[in-house]
Amino acid sequence: MTGFARTSLSRRQGSSRGIGVAPVNPADTNRACPECSCGKKSNRSDQATYRCLACGYTVKADRNAAGNVARAKVTRPSTTAAVDKVKG
């Protein structure tokens, strides 16, 4: 699947669920700590593990990066906006 097709599919699926989807620059998403925002390169001691040297937060590296991407750009419309859309 091409990058364009994957982006198009993500947008359609998000739209059908009322979730906005926007592209995210993946640079440094594997370094940022979701607990304390520390972004040191040394937080990644190996390919599979993320361990923040500042606060001790530890998780699988892929899960950390995916969570950082999700927090960066996924937004949900407000409940009142959804109600207005149904009423209008």
C-alpha cells in the first residue's frame, strides 16, 4: 500500500468515526517521554525498549512512539458540535 493510499484510508476511517486525522512528522516521536516531556536520545538504549532517564518511565519503544503520534494530532470534535450537526 502506498503512503497516499494509507493516508486516504486513515482519513476515511477517521471521518466515518468522527475523528479528525492529520499527518504527523515522525521525527523524535520515539524519544519523547509522555510523562515528563524529556526528549533525550539516550532514552532509547536499544531498539525495543524506551526508558526515560529523567523520570524512569519504561515501555516498549513502539508503543511509546505510537502514543506520541496519537497525542500529537488525533482530535475529536466536541459533543455539542456533533449534536448541532445532527439537529441542523
